[in-house]
Amino acid sequence: MSSMSRARRWQSFVRTETGSAALLLAAVAAALIWANVAPHAYEAVWRTHLYIGLGSHELSLDLHEWINAGLMSLFFFLVGLEARREFDMGELRDRRWVVLSGIAGLASMVVPALIYVAFNAGHPSVHGWGVAMSTDTAFALGILVLFGSRLPASLRAFMLSISVVDDLVALLVIALFYSDDIHVPALLVALAALGMIVGLRLLGVRRALYCAVLSVVVWVALHEAGVDPVVTGLAVGALVIAYPASRGDLERASGLFRLFREQPTAELQREAAQGLAAAISPNDRLEQLFLPWVSLVIVPLFALANAGIPLSAEKLGDAFTSPITLGILCGFVVGKVIGVVGSMAAARWLTKGRLRPNVGWGAVTAGGAIAGAAFTVSLLIASLAFEGAELEQARIGILSTLVGAFVLSWGVSGLISLLPPERRARALLGDSEPLTDLAVAVDPRHDRVRGPEHAVVTLVEYGDFECPYCGQAETAVRDLLGHEADVRYVWRHLPLTDVHPRAQLAAEAAEAAAEQDMFWPMHDLLMDRQPALTPRDLLRYADELGLDMARFRKDLERHRGARRIAEDVDSADLSGVSGTPTFFVNGRRHHGAYDIKSLSAAVDQARQRAMATRA
């Protein structure tokens, strides 16, 4: 295997929730070993002081504080980015789901905190209630991936939306209840700098340098104000908009690249690079930039700095008889399920069904169980709320939640898997109507449809005949149609003429063949013979199919199919489609790969949702 191939596989591993959770778990194990083998060395490293200064101004923190308050700001920045993307492009486009996520997120924090208070009532440790509140996003998504075959893909958006509320409230709790005395002038500076970032966004200023400098000002000002500055990351990340790449931006970028290809100068290279960057939303660019660093370095480093607990039979015995440990463990493992399921059931009942989850109640319960995994924010609050033996007991309770959440999630998902197929589909997917990404519904009288008219699942592809990726996807589509009797396939034209100059004429040839009821035979020929799409080739294919050549040539010369193709292109623009191939499964955009395994999984989930709706 080449070094480049190994690098790609490693990068892919790091960019997944499974990889992130595995690295986090390895860091926890390393911290425990280090703290028990050489406890004095462990403490000495993290108490090392580092400072930065400018003139007479100096900011001095130990290494532990730089990690917890500094580097972790980037972790919460990524959480903010993903939250904004869900708000702009994902499940949170349905604002009712925003309200429901807020309700569930708050309840999933209040109930565990109350359970903790019940265990610690009358003890000084009751002030640590904030430890028993926040789900760890990285570990929760890692557990979700492990049970991915048992649970619906839409549960990920469910977990993310609750986690965002969770993290936001937890950071506010840190700022209000676990920070030092507030220094108002510095706080005003932080708010002013944050307001300037909002102003730059509203004015459309895209220079990341300005926002980066202002973000540093916010961070320093919050630290000087006595407020934990990690809230900076979440606030700034939530301001970075997300949107799909538009066809116009992509065409402009490809035009700039062609100019550079014809005349490779430094100036044109810079313009081409700027054009390529501008075609992608700032949200996507920043996530791609920071995600490897956060997953590979920052979160594992945080775990290494915070999870080191000297363990012994005596300490474990003290911990599991301590109200701190028991309050945290029961608060997360039991309280999260009660908070999530109870609040959503109450919201649905009080609103007479207007507010209801986008997954089934079985998946809601599994989500509540998965949410019982504590780590990052809980350790952060524990380090602010406790010292000495109490801090060790809190850390043991936090680490124990990882085992508790995994076992409970395994049990819930296992019970759901034992249900009959229709009841299982209803338990996982519910009866709510999913959001529709396809702007123009399929019309069998107009669209090019292959498969049974009343199929349960409809697969729509926007593609062009000169696109090599469409050619690769075509093999998977044919395989899928050959094995699935309840799937129909719809082809819609999206010739990318800026990069595929022969695609438009090939699409018109397919429509000319359609005038003689031969669209699909011509479609298949064009997909199989993409390198040969000259006018002479198209005429040869028509003759090979036995078409009326005079009629075909006349329709092709008069561009009779151009209007029909333009209608498909307009529908693609309305649906936010900018590249090929782009697939929609029962109206929902497919964001995964387009091999047979990925498409089959998407079709199977759509079939289950349809089954759940009918049940």
C-alpha cells in the first residue's frame, strides 16, 4: 500500500465519529495508566506554567488551563459549526424541531441535575450539580456509530440537535455559576467584539482573519472578565453560515481554473484558488480545516490532561459509596432517558401532536440512553467545582457513565431489534413526515421513470452523460433495480456544460430518442460509451437502436429536447443541486457515497420509513 493511500485511510479514520471516540478512549486509558504509574510526574506536567505577553500585559496559565480554556474553545467552535449547518441545511430547517430539541435538551440536563441534588442534599458537594448535566458529543456519536446497523441514520441529527442545546446551556452554567467574580468592563469589551463579528457577517465580509482576531479579543476579554472563555468557540461557530455550493459559483470557479490552465501565472493561480474557496460555504471550509486537529490532537489531549485518576480498591470503594459518584452516574444513566423521553412525550401531548420527534419512540429512548455518556464538559465543570478527593470521585463517576451509557444503549437497541418488522420500523422511524429536499415532485407523465409506477421507494438522479462519476453510479443503480422490486428510478438531466462540453448534445440525443419511445435504450448506450459523444457518435447510436434516422437527425438539429432539459435544470436549481450525480431517495437528498452498498442502505431506510408511516 502506498504512503498516500495509507494517509488517506488514516485521515478518513480520524474524520469519523468512530475514529474520534477510539482516540479519545485511548487517551483516557493512557491518562489512567500514567496517573497510576507516575502520579507526581502526571501532575507536574499539567501544572507547568506558560505565558504570552505584550509589553506590560501578560496572560499566564498552567498547561492544564491552556488546554481546558484555550484549545477546547476550538472543540466548541466545531460544535457551533455543525449546529449552524443543521440549522441551515439539516433537520433543524424544521423550526418546530428546533423548539422540540430545545425542550428535550433542557429537560435532559435538568432531570440529571435534580437526581444529583437528591443524592447530595445536605452535603457541601451539592454545589457540583453542574457536573451531572452535559452529554459528551464525541463519545455519544461514537456509541451511535457502533449501533448504526440497529438504529436509524436520522438519529444522528436528533443527537446533534440535543447536544448543541446541551453544550450551550452547560457553557452558560459555567459562565454564571462556576466562574469568578464578573469584571463588567472586560465583559462589555467581549460583547462589543462579538457584536463586531456579527456585523461583519451581516455585511458579507468573508475575510477569516478579521473574525479570527476578534475571536481572540472575545476570548481574552471573557477570561479577564472572570467568565470561562470556552463559550467563545460555540458563539462564533454558530455565526458561520452553511449553504450548498451553487451551480453559478462552481461554473465561475471552473472558468477561473481554465484561465489558469491556459496561462499559469501566480496572479491567475491566486484568483483560481480564491474562486474555488468561494464556491464552498465558510462553514464547510472551516470544519475541514479544524476537524482533524480537534479529533486527532485537542480532544485526546484534553482527555489525557483530565482523566488521570490514581485508582485503588480503597478509592473505588469510597467513590461508589460517595453521593458525588452515585449522583453523577445515576443522573446520566437514568436521568437522561427520563429527561429526553418524558419531555418529548409531554410536548407532543400538550401540543396535540404538532411537536413530535422526527424518529420513533424506540429511537428516542435509545438516544436518551446514548446521551448518558459524559466526559468533556463534565470534566471541565468538575475541575472548577471540586478539588482533591471530591474531584477524584467526580472523575470516577464521569468515566463510569461511559460504561453505563454503552450497556444501556446496547440493551435498548437489542430489545428494539427483537420486535416484528413493522413494529420495529415504527419504533425506530416514527410516523412524522420527513422533510423533503426535492423541490419538484416526480410526475410519471413528465419524468423519465424506470420501474413500477406505484413503487414504495423512488430514487431520483440528477446527472449528465459525460460525467464519469455518473457512469460509476450507473452500475450501482442497475444492480439496485435488478434486486429491488419495489424501487423506481427517475433520471433528470443536469448537463454541466462548463466541464462536460458534450453533455448538452448527448442529453438532447436522449430526448430525441424519447420522441420514438427509446429513451432508456439510448440512456444506457450513452452511459456505457461516455468517451464517444460527438454528433457522429450520437447518430451511430441512433442507427444502432433502429431509430427513424431522418426524424432523429431533425429533432437533434432543431434542439427539440432543449426545453425539456432546461426544465430539469431549473428543478435542480430549486433543489440546491450543483453537481452530478446527485441522488434523492423518496424526496430526501442522499449525502453518502453512491456505491451499491450505500444506495441500498438509503433505499432500505426509506422503505422502513414508508412501512412505519403505513403501520
